Amino acid sequence: MSAPDSHQDDVSQNITRLLRRLSDDGGEAGLTLDEIRDRLDERAYGLLILLLSIPCLVPGLYGVPQVVGIAIILLAAQMLVGRQEPWLPRWLLNLRAKGSWLKAMADFAETKLGWIDRLSRPRLRRFADGPGEKLAAVFMILATLTIVLPLTNTIPSVALALLAVGLIQRDGLFVIGGVAVTTAWVAILGAVATGLLLGAEWATRLLPG
């Protein structure tokens, strides 16, 4: 029985089916990160970033977003320079995702992420491929930089998830949505920071002397 072709960018295979296929391929033994990367091929960047962004969706979670943010920036930077296949250190590629973990991810996708498969489809591909992919990478880095701030991980993680789904499904509308969320969030943070600085300056003027 021949191995499945791992070098096709098959956008007809939605996210939940893709995760279920990884679970089925891994069985009880699971798969190494290297094996997972090989099966994802051209969509490896998008799916790896989506998987990394899921833990960051938990509000107020401190520590994990800061750690996975480094990996996301590393992956997004490689997309930006046009690297075809994600590079990760060999020790990391040799890590094995247990079969139970892959199954849990597939189950989670089927129960919680079904709306993504219902709404996403290949469209506006110029925003999700080629130069559009590089644009998505820039906003992924921008969103990830705000994750390191305490108690601010949920909204940029939503942006990351939208951007990642857009790349996985070649859906430019999702990429545009991720860009919009990132832009709005950065603008809000900038406004808050400006307000705090102006407020601090005003307060110092009221102090005696």
C-alpha cells in the first residue's frame, strides 16, 4: 500500500479532516513533528501557526503565549523571506506528538472549529498566496509581538487564527479579517499607551514643585 501523497496543496481537504487524517496516520504511536510537517506540505506554515495559537486563546494565560510566540515569529519570518518548508531545530522536529494528543486535537476541531470549515473556502486567493502570504506573515509577527504583553493574548490570538486559516484554506477573506483584527488591536493598544503617557504627564504637572 503506497503512502499518501504529502506534496499536494489540497485545499479541498478542510481543517478538521486534515487533523483527523494526522490522527489516523499516527495511530497510537503518534507522529513526530517532522512527520507532521511532511504531511502538511505547502500548508505547513498555516496549520503549525494555527496549532500554536490555540493555547493562546485562553484569556489571561501567562507564560505559554510568550513561549509559543517565539515559535510563531520564527515560522512567520521564514514565510516572509519565502522559505518553502518550515525550518525548525532538529531536536524539536524529533519530538513526538502522542496519538492521544493528535486525537484530542482532531476531536476539538470537529466540535469547536466546525464553523471555520463551514465559512472558509478558496477565494480572493491573491490575499492568501504569493505576496498575500508575505503580507499575512507581517501581520502574524505584529500580532504575536502583542501576545507577550500580560493579559492581552486572546485578541491577537484570534487574529493569528484567522490569518492561519486563511493561508490553510487559501481564503483571502479570512486573511483580510486577520489583518483587520490585528490593525484594530494595535491601534487600541497604541491609544491606551498614548493615553497613559499623557495622563502621567498631566499628573506630574499637578504635583507640587
